[in-house]
Amino acid sequence: MPAVRRLQLGSLTIDTGRLTVEIDDEEVHLTPTELRILMLLTEEPGNVYSREKMAYTVWGYQWAGDSRVVDVHIQRLRKKIGSTRIETVRGFGYRFAG
């Protein structure tokens, strides 16, 4: 049985067992895609993830669409968890900034 992990990043809490996200103890409803992106970005906060790496992780190897679709999901995620938590690294991708 895998260990249930509660990741606390400032006021943001991710419960990977229950697949929930809370900000200041208030649940934030994310789509499965948004949750996968957030979980990837918070695996190693501060690491920069390319759009291609994010698309591969979220949609799998068979996904061959436009990597800009990642940008759309990042925008939606920022609206839900706060725009300052995900930083754009120009020319490279995105990183979780807290």
C-alpha cells in the first residue's frame, strides 16, 4: 500500500492519497489535468519543467498535440491557486514558486 502523502507548501496543501488540494484549509476543486500538472510541478519545487515534459507526463507518450495547450491549463490552474505560485521561466517552461 503506497504511503499517503500530504505535501504542505505554504498555505497550499496537496493530499496525494485523497487527490485533494486545499488553500488555507479550504478545498480547491481542480480538474484531473490541473491536479496532474500541480503534482508534477510540486514534486521538486523550484525545478523548471518544459511544456513538452509536462505534456508527456499529463497526456502520455501518445499525445502529439500542440504543447501550448499546457499554457491554457497553467492559466486555469493559476486562477484557482493564485497566479504567483506558478512562475513562467521564459524560453524554458514553468516552475512552482510557492
